[in-house]
Amino acid sequence: MNMEKRANVAVFASGTGSNFDAIMNSPDRNFDVVRLVSDKPKAHVIGKAASFGIQTIVFDPSDYEDKSAYEQELLEQLKRARVEWIVLAGYMRVLGETILDEYKGKIINIHPSLLPSFRGIDAVGQALDAGVKVSGVTIHYVDEGIDTGEIIAQEAVTVFPHDTKESLQRRIQQVEHNIYPRVLNKLTKE
């Protein structure tokens, strides 16, 4: 029997966890999510992780002297869990050099725009304010910048004249939930 080694993944999330759900419910997932990391002790995603039996690392950055201190503790926990890949899924905190250096080329993020357009927070609102006809989803490697890492995959989403922030966000999330698990499967298998 050929037992292929599956990559250990930690998902970092700060909110509801819709991308976490999509990743966990992917029928052909060829990697193991071994940790959920959240910087929000009351984030809805924590309950979702519990329902899947995923151990959670929750921290409040204000409990630490500086970013390096909490990232060092987090790094130790990730190493103990043998985490090979970090997947950002609605994680609203910028990673520092402690994590970036250790996981260089092994941290990916999903962003609700066609980067390099509309980096940072509220990309959907930025797209609507700019009056673009097309927005979309980008999966990229994480570097020290804000949404500046090498692009791995993109998929366009049409912006309709009647779109609200909520309607466009819903359609973008549908694409995210489809593309993210597919790309993760490909990357963690390489």
C-alpha cells in the first residue's frame, strides 16, 4: 500500500472562517490541517475548528511585549505540531520576520482582488469605489509587504453595475471557496 506523506498545514484566521470551512470540506484534500491559529479569542472560526477536531492556538497580541515575542511562542508551537505550510484565511494581522523567515516560500494568502490592484483591507470596497468592471481573487505567497508576494493563481469576478459591497463579496467568496482548496492541494503535493 502506497502511503504518501501528507503535508501538515496550519490555517491562520481572525473571523468567521468561511475559507477554513471550504478547505476542511474539500473532498479531495491531500494535506492535513493540524492547527488553527487565531488572534481573536472570540472568532467564530474557533468553533468551526473544534467541530473538525482541529487544535487551536489562540493568542492576544496585547499580552506580549512585542510582535517578536508572540511570534516566537507561536513558532515553537507550530514546530511542535510539525507544521510545514501556513495558510492565511481571513487573518487580519501582518506576519513579522520571525514567522516569515522560518516559513519562507511556505506561507500563502488569499486576497479578494486581482492583485496588484486593491491591496490591503476592504479590497471589495476599493474595487467598487474605483468603478472597475472586473475584480476577483488572488492567491499569493506572503512576503514582508502587504499583499505584495508572488502571485500563484488568480480568477476574475465580474462587477455588475448594481453590485453592493455585500453582493460582490458573496460572489468573490464563492470563487475563493472553490479555488483555495484546489491550489492548496497542488502546492502541498509539490
